Amino acid sequence: LLGREVDVVTEKGLRKRIHDRVLKEAVAI
């Protein structure tokens, strides 16, 4: 159960990081 929660949190973190990176690249263009 704990492992699954960590996976979900990590997935959200990665998704947010990718989203922020995409926004920065879009602004750069």
C-alpha cells in the first residue's frame, strides 16, 4: 500500500516537472 502511494506521488511529481518544462519551452518559443 505504501509503495503504491509513493508511486502515485512520484508520478504526480514527474508529471508536474514535465508540465513545467513544457511551459518554459513554450514561453521560450
